[in-house]
Amino acid sequence: MGQVHPIPTQSDGRDAAVTKPPATVRSIDSAHCGLCGAKLSARALRYHVVSPQRCEMMTVCHTCRKAALGEGYRPAE
């Protein structure tokens, strides 16, 4: 049979050095359209498209999304 060892208590000081304080997370209130540069507020519709030239994803506004899809950009989703 195997041997059972007791769980160490936190009073030995080892756990105190390992634990870290929780990180703070802040939300991004706004972003900018990758094509026209318009400010996208927190409530604005934003879309992700993939550029045919650079193969990278960018965030665009509703108006630029319609134009981008006609110019060869692809939806990222």
C-alpha cells in the first residue's frame, strides 16, 4: 500500500512567497476603425475583418465593413 503524507499547513511560510495579488483588469472604452480612423465607442457596432494584403485582422466600423467586404476583405469570424 502507498504511504499518506499530511497536507502542509500555511504556517510554514512557503505559500506566502508563491501567492500573488490578483491582477486588475480595466475595460477599453473606445477603439478606432482600422480603415477610416473613426472613434468606436463602447456601444458602437464593431466588426473584425481580415486584410487581403497583410493577412491580419483589424477592427472596422459598420460603414467601412460594407465597403471592405466589397474590396476583398473577409469576415474574421
